[in-house]
Amino acid sequence: MKPNRDKRGFTLVETILVITILAILAFGLGNFIVTSIDAWLFVAGRDSATGAARAAMDRMVAELIRIKKPQNILTSTASVCAFLDIETNVVTFEQSSSNLLRNGAVLAANLLTPTGLTFTYLDATGEATAVKQDMRSIRVWLAILAGSQLTTIESAARIRNLI
């Protein structure tokens, strides 16, 4: 019996060449997808840390502006701020290990240790002061660590200075 040479088809070399080209294309596409997912995870982690830092900062500033007068500041260190608000409630913000605490309850987690929360007390000219009667505003610096990403936020609150 004579072999039929009229059949159309691909040779082994053509098939291996097509498989090799498809493998190269698949590797390139896979690398692109992995890079895109890594970038998305990076941005999502940063957004999460920024959101947590912003929420904590907004809460602190909203409460700090409720200080009636400088004499109502009970503790004014770089790491702790305790005061009486306009309703004479004691409010304390402090860092405990990697947590930001408000009156002992966790307000934010994953703070940079040990300096994730820093208070600076400023006088009328904007200079740092330790004299309570001279304090006119409080600057708050907050640093939250999410994975390998560090998010820092800074804000300030002016003391009402009501009589």
C-alpha cells in the first residue's frame, strides 16, 4: 500500500514553533497580570491605611477643638493629650504599643512604634510651648504602618479659648 501524501496538515516543526510562540505570549500576559495585581494590592493597602489614619485624625481634631480654654488641658506631653471638653468630659488620646487609644478604647491600630502619635502644643505665634496658658493650638502627627507602607498625616486644632 502506498502512503497518501495528499493529506494536508502541519509538520512537527510547525507545531512546535506555534506552541513556543504561544508559550512566550502566555508568559508575557501572565507577567502583566501579576504586575497589575501587585500594583492593585499596593494601592488598596495604602488606601486602607490612609482611610484609617484620616478617620482617626478627624475624630481627634473634632474633639481637640472642643477644649474650652488652655487651662482645661490636663496632660500635654508629646505622646499623651488629656483635656476637659466643653461638657467637662475627660478625653485622653495616647499611644499604647501600636494602638491609638481614646479613653482606653482603640481608635486606630498599626501605629508606628513608638512614635506613631505626636502632639505639639503651639502658642499664638505658632512656636512650640510647654506653658498651658500660652497654648493656642495643638498639632497632631499620626503615622500608621500597613504592611510595608507608612502613611503619615498631620493636622492641627485651635483651642476655643472661651471664657
